[in-house]
Amino acid sequence: MDVASSDQVKAWCLANGFHPNRALGQNFLVDVGALEGIADAAGVNAGDTVLEIGPGLGVLTECLLARGVHVYAIEKDTRLADRLKANVEAELAARGVAAPGTLTLVAADALKTDWDALFASRPFAACVSNLPYSVGTRILLDIARNPAAPPVLTVLVQTEVAQRFAAVEGEKPRGQAGVWLQLDFDVRIVREVAPTCFWPKPEVGSSVVRLDRHPCSLTPSERAVFYMLTKSAFMHRRKQLGGFLRKQPQFPGALDALAAVDIPPTARAEELSNAQWLALSKNLKG
Ligand code: SAM
């Protein structure tokens, strides 16, 4: 099958009694321009080892393999994993790909993956994935928060979610996920992908986001304070930080810490930059 052809994908589903599962976010990419755009944005090279979450029918996987990339893919749906394993070689040969990379395919739930063990097992140059809508943010945060995560993460997610990842202080979609991702990564929306590029067609638009690791000066204990502080602050995002922190017994001396880093006690969570969250985390005793 040509996995980038919506007609052939539909015919395969019909012939095999396969109904794309909404809960698993099974909207398959069927647009060559969008696929090549994701691979270009990821900037991967032949010989790189790349992590892919949710290869599905394998359309992005095959695009990466055709570029000589070694793909380590984790797919929860065993029917899709079995199909890809059985057909990937023939499908690449049918496209005339002479020197594909290798594929390691694991049928498993990415939410239950032991990332420490996986990242210690081989050096990943990047993660490139069209993430399932429902659990995409959780999977990306699990990966991004791991200190041994790949240095570049390129993911396709719902546009609204992409905007949350990239939002800076004062912007409406600013929230915990963006603050956490921006702790270790520069986050940039690279391009839009229209609903017509998928089958079945999703109801919302999607965007490609690229995250590039940058150094972070927090010690492990300051990092723990950063996560605890931002999590509770965004749970009460409409509250003023001074009043809110004063009532949090886990942060003694919070008002002094706010003053020490020039943050007015009237500020609200979404108004703080990542640099301010960092400074506050360093000054707070967790
Ligand atoms: N990569 C394919 C593409 O671009 O057409 C499929 C992407 S589709 C949006 C998301 C894929 O993630 C599906 O194949 C789905 O079965 C898989 N998936 C959903 N939840 C998962 C999980 N927790 N762990 C691993 N894979 C998952």
C-alpha cells in the first residue's frame, strides 16, 4: 500500500475491518507535502537515530527511513504495529528507496515507557512524531522533562495546543505546559497543517512545533521547586501571587523571595516570564 494515499488507506481499513480509533487519535497523514515539511523541520540526517511516537500506518516512519534515518518507534495499537512490521520493507522498495535506515518497532504504550532506560540505551538525535491528540501533551512533557531526552523534538499537535506550548508571558494561551517546556527548550511553531492533510479529517487545525534544547541553570532541588511552584500557581491562575503564596506552607518566605527578584505581589501566574519563574525558584525555599 502507498500509505500516503488516502484512497489506499481507506481501502486497507475497509478490507481489514479497521476503524480508526478516535480515543487513540488515529488521524493518519495523507499529504506528501506536509510529511516532507515535518521531516525538513526536524532537520534529521542519514545515520541519525530518531524516536517516533505513534507511527500508525507508517507514513512518517517511511519518510524518515527513506532519508536513511534509523527509527525507534513506539505504537500502542498492535494491529498497526504488526501491519507496519510486515510491510515496511516492501513499501519502501515499491517507492524505489535504495538505502533506507533501520526500523525498531515496539508495540507498547508510550505513557508507560521507561524513558530513563530507553534514553540510556542509545543516543537519540531527535524525536519526530505526529502525536495522538488526547495524550500528546502528556507524552511530550514526559519526554521533554527527562534530562537525557533528545536535543530536538519536532511534533505535530492540535494548533491550540501548539499555541500553549509556544505562548510567552502575557499571551492568552500561556499555561503550565508552555512554562515547563520552555524551561529546557526554545519552542517555535514552524508551520500549519490543514485538516485536509489527514484521513479521517480532524475537526481542528494542526501545527508543527519544533523544540530545541537550551542550557538550564537550575539545580535538581531548584528544579523540583520550579515544578511544584508553577503547577500550583497555574492551578490558581487568576489569583495574585503574593496573596496565593502567603497561604502556601510549603513556600516559607515567599513574599521576601518575590521582593528579592522584583516581582510585584499583585502579579498573576500568566504574567511571569520563564526567567522570572527561574529566579523565583532559586530564591524560594521548597
Ligand atoms: N504517525 C502516523 C501518521 O502520521 O499518520 C499516525 C499518527 S496518529 C495522529 C497517532 C498514533 O499514535 C496512532 O497510530 C495511535 O494508535 C498512536 N497512539 C495513540 N496513543 C498512543 C500511546 N499512548 N502510545 C503509543 N502510541 C499511541
